[in-house]
Amino acid sequence: MSATDPHQALHRTIEAVWRMESARVIAGLTRLTRDVGLAEDLAQEALVAALEQWPQSGIPDNPAAWLTATAKRRAIDLFRRNAVAERKHQELGRDLATLEQTVPDLTSNLDDPIGDDLLRLVFISCHPILSTRRTDPAPAWRPYHPGDRPRLPHSRTDHRSAHRPRQTHPR
């Protein structure tokens, strides 16, 4: 026999126990949780716990009871977590309702010269020290348009005629 045979035998035993007892475990959990999907999830979590713990501790005397008890403990933990979350949501709702009923302190907000980071960034980017050529901040905020580029002469004739006044033709 090889060294993996006891490990494989243990997994075959756990698999056989699961096939025989999973329906009972799920049925008992469904009665407790009133949700078949949740019961199946909890039963599978108990199976994973068995696969993790039974190789070290050995198979218990009553594996079905162990799976059921483990799954029920996980269900109770889930219910407690949900209850705590619900209490915290209600508490936040009460705090929010209280906060909405209070009158904001507008005088302290008026004392802050720039209260918004984005607005502060706009003021910084428009500061006259940053740009000596252009005072209009709009081109920095809009996307590039081909008409924004300066016109360059493309040939010698264009270069000569670039500085001449434009002639209009009579119609």
C-alpha cells in the first residue's frame, strides 16, 4: 500500500457519509432557515469543514450529527451577523434622520475660503503665475480640436502669401 491510501480511504468515507446524510442535513437546515438555497450552502460549508478537520481528528462516532451540528452553528452565526447588521443599519438610519433635522452651521462654512478640493484645483490651475501667455483657462478643459492648432505655411508660396492681406473676389 502507498502512503496516499489512508488519505484516499478517508475521502471515500467522507464522500459516502455525505451521499447518505446530505439530504437529512439539508432538510433539517431548511426547517431552521426556511430557505433551501441557504440550507444547501450551509451543508456544503459543513462538508468543507469536515474535509479540513477529519483528516487530523479522525471521523467522529456519528458523522451525520457532526455535519448537522456544524451547519447549524454556522446558520446561527449567520443569523447573528445579519441581526447585528440590521441593528447597525437601523442605527445609521436614526442617525441620518437626526442629522437631516439639524440646522447646518452656515457661518463656519462661510469662513472656509475654499471648501471643495475640486474647486481649489480649478483656482490653482487658473492662477495667473502659472501661465503668462494665456489667461483663458477654457482650452485646458476642453478636448483638442484640429482647429486649435496654429496655421503653418506648407510651401514657399504659402509662406510668401501668409503675411499679405487676403483678397476678396467680387461676386
